[in-house]
Amino acid sequence: MLIRSAKIQFLFWTAFFSVLIYLWIVAVGVQTFVLPDEKPMELPQDVIFLMFVLYGFLAVAVLAGTIISTMIDNKFYRNFFGGMVIVAFATILATKGMFG
């Protein structure tokens, strides 16, 4: 068994959960706003609150991963978390553009 340092393990699990949270955000958004059977009369507040909470968790995870990967100078994870930041902001801008 290959033993890695605790920092690399932290970066791996932070990256794993960042991707998992992002996929959860996309799945909830698509199921609620893109593929409903009929248009809702008003916005579902519980789903919007869930998405805000998930975006908060995503921001914390990506920020922690970016800071740790920069501190230990790990190029792979620094590029990964930088890409995650760009993808998360692009998703927010695309959603804002579609729904006003």
C-alpha cells in the first residue's frame, strides 16, 4: 500500500468532495429548473436554499484546496482547484443569464 502524506490525502478528498458537490448542484438545478413536468407558479424556496448551501460548501472546499495546494506547491491540485473555481463561476453566470 502506498502511503501518502496527510496534505496530499486532504487535497485528494477535498477534490473528490468538490466534484461531488458540484455534480449535486448541477443535478438539483437541472431537475428543478430545466426538466420539470410543468412550470412552477413560484420559485421553490427550499431548493434555492439548498443550492445556496451547496455553493457555500463548494466555495469553502475549493478555497481550502487552493490554499493548501499553493502552500505545498502542488501544481496538479492547484490547476485542478483553479479550474473548479472557473467552472463554478461559469455555472453561476450561465444560470444568471438564463433565469435573470
